Amino acid sequence: MGNAMVDIEVGLKGTAEMIVERQDLASFSGNLGAEVLSTPRIVQLMEHAAWKALEGRLPEGRITVGSRIEIRHFAATPLGMRVRADATLREVDIRRLLFDVSASDEIEQISEGVLNRRSHQDRHPEKPYQTLRHSPTAPIIPHVVANLRDLLLSLVSYSGIPSLPEEKAIPCFRNILPKIKLLLIDAQAGPL
């Protein structure tokens, strides 16, 4: 691999923050009644913090992808609270990057664990999806994609009819429609 990881050093730190919104709640992705920050959204925030630690340090044509994460989520965070994820690079082993990750809300630490990322040559740099990586909305794309199918199935089940018109959708679905439209517009426009 040569000098591909020359600017990647143990101790690099990255941070990502968010305010808990309705679409970040466990109830939004089907766990009705759980009006607290979902574990998948914490994982996504930790991934983003690790990505921020590496931002600008990877050589042209190299990317990293999450390959494994082990976390404990031990405290509930309500709607409207600020959450911060921190990632610290603990180990670099050829193409594997090992991060210690944690997340805290305004009151206490809510999660901690270990995240592995793998570095490799991007085999498809000309593909249109590449523009999503540099989009301001990129951090929420995995969350939206992961939960959209389950949300739509829940809505259909909730309504008791095979197709659910927008005017009968539950409020959380109406709230996300404009965000999905913006994601699609942003994906077509490419990086700013």
C-alpha cells in the first residue's frame, strides 16, 4: 500500500454533533412509544465523527468504510437535546483503522464502544453517487435509507390500506417528505 496512510496517526480525533429531532427517535423507525434517540442514529453519528478525524488526510482516490462497530447504549436522550460523538484513532494496521468512540448528551455519556474502518482504493470515482459523500446532507443519508423502508411498511400497516395518501400520513412522515426531496435535489446537483 505504500504511503497511502502516511498522514494517518494514532491519536487523531474527530467530533460530530446533532440536535435530536423527530426522525432520530427510536419511535420514528417503528419502536412505537420509545421517544428517545435511537441506537442506529448514535452509530451513524459515531461513524461521522470517525470520518471527521480522517477528513483531508486520505490520499486522492482512497476512501474508508465502516466494517464493524461494537457499542453499548446505556442512557436515553430525549427530543431536542444536543448530542456529541467523539472518535479517537487508537490503532492503524495497514488498511484497518480502529477508533474508540463515545457519545454524550447535555447531561451524561450515553454510549461508548469501538469502531473499525477499512481503507481502500475507490474503484468507482466517476460514479454519480460519489457526490453524496461531500454533500451537506450526507450524514443523514444512511439513516434515511435504513429507516425509510420500515417506516413505509409501518405506515401502510397503520393505515390498514395498501397505499397511504400523503394527506392521511402520520405527522412524522409528513415532516420527512421535504427532507427526502432536498436529499434527492442535492444528490442530483452534486457537491456545493
